[in-house]
Amino acid sequence: MAKDVCVLAYSGGLDTSVAIQWIKEHHDVDVVAIAVDVGQERQDLEFVRQKALDIGASESIVVDVREEYVEEFLAKALKANALYENKYPLVSALSRPIIVKYLVDEAHRCRARYIAHGCTGKGNDQVRFEVGIAALDPEIEVIAPVREWDLKTREQEMEYAAERGIPVPTTKASPYSIDDNLWGRAIECGVLEDPWVEPPSDIYTLTADSRGDSCDEPEYAVITFEQGIPIALDAEVVSFHEIINRMNELAGRHGFGRIDMIENRLIGVKSREIYEVPGALTLITAHKALEDLCLEREVLHYKLGVEQKWAELVYNGMWFSPLKEALDGFIETTQQLVSGDVRLRFYKGSCVTVGRRSAYSLYDYNLATYDEADTFDHEAAKGFIDLHGLPVRVWARMRRKVGKEGEV
Ligand code: ARG
């Protein structure tokens, strides 16, 4: 009888390479490796594909999902101005659900009983994988080798690998754990685990140092949006994907887009995280600036709460969940008239909005101006304030009557 199949999310790194053998030894299955291209830098994916076969995978596949990642996942994140804890643009959290989608598709194609991932037991990513898989196919069983095996140290892992002929890294391992994709880079571990230590400058690859090698002259860019999505740069029509790349370069050379934060992981631990997200932060800055102009006040205010919840859900592994989908519906509706231009200035670590315009602008010069073009009804303000302040006036009178005037 043919063996059961396990589809493994494969990165080419030590953990998932060792996992190929470990899974075969512990579960009597064939392992199908799949590497998902979400725009990681520095990776030769054909090499990664071959490596899985050399180690013992029965099949090995690479899928390039960058276009879908941009159009489906990053588009939603931008419309939601998604920032977990008002800071982190969800770099890793956004890539996991698309990886999950391809893992489950592959599992169905080869009638796999299991899906495996290389996450540890301490992070958010295990949750994102496993809840995501459950949402797309609740019958698939998960194997999490790195959480289950007793290879406590990297040395033990290297030894395990060497004994089985699994190629081990010959260069000294980076002290950092790095995860990256088109939306930016996440850097953890090493000296960064001391929240008092300033991040060493060599961890950054996308951004120049704003006190050192960043540009000495300011630069401007005009981003054009249509229904919440960037469609042109300096009047040249380019894809959203290309705009992300160009914004990573432009903001990066001005040293904009570094985040150093203490973050609350879902599993209850606080961790120190460094993110490098020049393009993502630039686009969110611009998108918000256009929304300020185009969204009616109540929608804008309500959306702020929705954005926070959306980011929290996605961070917590709930991309495929009914509430997240319902919020997508709300957000999509708000974007119908978010079209127009935003002008940004980059200089020495900053990205500042310096102009915005839209055919759907709700900014009315005649209402806003203090000069003679003013059409605002000043008389109406008095009656408005009387009624708006009425409950407070009633309350103040009561307090005076009971002799508690002025106390809080
Ligand atoms: N803390 C971030 C998150 O949960 C980044 C995780 C990055 N993973 C990594 N292996 N460095 O989304």
C-alpha cells in the first residue's frame, strides 16, 4: 500500500531540512516539500527545490505567488492601514495565510493526510499555520517537528543532520532570525533580545542610516491611488507590485522605515522586534493621508477601530475567519472613493505628506477658509453649541445645587 503523504512548508534552512528526515523517521510517510515565493530576498529557489529532493523529499515544488500576494493580501492590508499595536505592518503575519493556502492546495492534489511546518512552540507563526490549515481543511493533521523534537540546541541539530548526510551550513550561523517578503523584513534574536541594546547597523539591508549614509537632498514622490490601491508613481502608470519595490528603494535610501518595538505575541510573551518596512510604511502613510481627505468623518472614525481589530485578527492567525471576512466587506465599501494623489517628501529618516488632492475630496475651501470667501454659517454655531453642551450644563447646575461645585 502506498504510504501516507506529508506536505512540508520548506524554506531550505537547517530546521526544515532536518525536518524532512525527522518526519520520515517518525511518521512513515512520504514528504512533499513546497517552497512558496512571497518575494524573499537572497534566495535561489531552484537550489532550494533541488536540496529538498537531495535530502529525501519524494517531490519538491516551488510556487511563485508574488502577484497574488500583492493583489489579494497586501491590497487588503493597505486598505486596512494595518498596523498591529499601531506600529507593525504585519510582514510575517500576512505571508503565512497565502503559504497555508498553497500548502492545503498541494495537500489536496497529492491526497496528503498531513501538513508540516518548521515553527517553534513559542511564536505566532505556528498559530497562523495551524488555524489557517484548520480553516481551509479541518480534517488535515499537523506535524510540527521543531516543536516536537528534542534537538534543543543548534549544535544538536547540526549533529543530527551530519549523521544523516543532510547538508549543514558551513558559514557561521547568523545570530538573528530573519523573515522577509515583499512587505518588508522582520529581525529577532541575538543581541536584540536585550531591549536596552541599540540594534547593530548591520542588521539592516533595505534602509540607509539616516545619520550616516542616507541621501543629503530631500526627494519628492507623488503616489496616485484608485479605490485605495496605488496605480501610478509620479504620473507614470505602474503596478502595485512595482510601486512597492520602488518605494522600498526610495524610502530606503532616505533611511525611512525602521521600527524597533516591544511586541505582545499571541502566546503571551513580550518580544523585542526590529522591522524594516520602508515601502509598506510609506504606502500606509500616503493611503491614510488620502483617506483623511476623502472619507466622511463618521466613516473615518469608525474605520480606525475596525483597522485595529483587523490587524489584531490577522496577527493572531485569523486571516481565514468570519469576522476578518466581514471586516473586509466594511473596508472594501469605504474605499470606493479613495482615489487621488498624495505628495510625499523623504529626508533623513522621515517621510512626510506635503500635499493631497482628489476628485472626491470632502475638503471645502469655502467652509474652511478664514478670509472673505467664507460661507460657513457662524450664527448656526451658537445654537449647535447650546445643544451639544446641554447635558454638561444640566450636570453642572446639579453639582452647584448639591454644593460640590468644582470637584471632580
Ligand atoms: N513577530 C513577528 C510576527 O509574529 C515576526 C515573526 C518573524 N519570524 C521569524 N522567524 N523571524 O509576525
